[in-house]
Amino acid sequence: MKEVTRLDKFVTSMATLRVVSGSIEIAAALFMFKVGQVDKALAINTMLAFVGPTVLILTTAIGLVGMADKLSWAKIGWILVGVTCLLIGVLKK
């Protein structure tokens, strides 16, 4: 009989966050089609600018917690520096 593989709770949480994030993106795109005006579509797009970085931070945090026993503090520090650089690059005007 086949053994059923259980998904890791951290992987499940990360994947669920990404599915929710993707669903929000798709819903926003459909809403843009519905409103049909550039100014309103731009406002919707601006609201989405908060979703991406938030999901990035949350999924990275969940992944780091899941790997904390396998990583040294130095590696965790480098990962946090990398994420910080990504966020600065994305959010800086």
C-alpha cells in the first residue's frame, strides 16, 4: 500500500499565502475590467502594491521559522539583509 506523504505545515502555510495573494491579484484584475476607467484601475493597482511586499515578508518569515533549526544565525542574517534590499529596491521611489 502506498504511503501518503504529509505536507510540512510551513510549506502548506507558505503555499496557502501565495494562493490567497494570487487570488487577490486576479480579483483586482477582474475589478479593473469591471470599472473600466484608468484612474480607478490605477487606484486598485496602487492598493496591490501593499499586497506583494507583505506576502513576501510573511512567506519568508514562515520559511525562516521552518528552517531555523537548520540555519546558523549568520545565514539568517544574510537572508534578512537580502529581503531588506529587495524591499528597498521595490518600494523606493
